[in-house]
Amino acid sequence: MPAAARRRAAELGMTPRPTRAGAALARSRTALLDGARRAVTVSGTRISMAQVAAAAGVAKATIYNHFRTRDDVLSALLVAEIDRVISDLAHLELSQALIRAATEISEHPLLEALGGEDMATLAALSRVDVRSVGWIRVAEAVEAALYRNGRRGTPTVLRWLSSFVVAPADLSDIQADVEILIAGLPPLERG
């Protein structure tokens, strides 16, 4: 579908049907991110584009159809992981969603792979920056969950979640934290 037709369909709230080429690109991107996930688990963030391509089972040139740099690959991988977690937790009640989110962060294999070797990257990931795509998505998901439960306090919850990037915790500690966290969140002022 031409770009103008896609824009018009979006304006009308219509979802255009993917083309064969678009579907193939999406499959390639998924394979590349799966390869990047495997490469990071083995080698940390110091992966090369060649390692990602090899882990994904594609030619090195294919990766450049999707990503210009290693940092672009890592950013896309991070956003894909965030989207997966948000999707997995969106249907849960607030306390259960927070417990599962903190547990996911504490036990995430990619963060575990980074923990032993790349504290600078972990520190950067834990910095709440709502201008970055990943933190924007997390903030929106937290805001929606709090709203459904008549609470506010998104910045507090974001800082709490970010703490598990550099200081993972076990389930019992997380459960105790969630009780205290939710009790301290102010009610939503509905007017």
C-alpha cells in the first residue's frame, strides 16, 4: 500500500492489511531480535552486528536492512522486551502486576547476563527517562494500571521498578514492597 494510502487509513482509524513484503520484514525483524537476545545472553552488550546476524541465522547485510548500529539493535531489543512484559501483565490486578513486573525484572536473563560484566549499562537502563521509548511505554502502562485502581503516583512506581534493574530481589521482598508501595500511593482525584 502506498504511503499516502497508509496515512489516510491511519487517519480513519483503519488498520491496513500487511503486504507480503511487510510481513517478511516483520518476520526478519523478529528473527533478528531473537538472535540479538541470544547473542546478548552469551556475550553481553558488547555484541557485534555479525554475532547478531549469526545468532539470527541471517546474512550480515540483512541486519542492516533493519538496524544501522549495534545500539539500534539493543534499543529495539529492550523495547521488544518491555512490550512483551507489558502485554503479559496488562490483564492483572495492580498488586499482582507489580509483583510480576518486579520479579520479571529481577530474574530477566538479559539483565542477569549484563550484571556480571556491564554495570554501566545496567545503571543506564535503571535511569528513569520518560523521554526514551522504553520508559514512555512503561510509564503509560503504569499510569493506566494505577488509573484503573483509582490511584496515582506513576513517578514513584517507575523509580521503584527501576531499582530492580540494579538490585534484584526475591519474591517475598517484592511482595512486602508492593503492599507498602500501594498503601502509600495517593488516591486519584476524580473531578
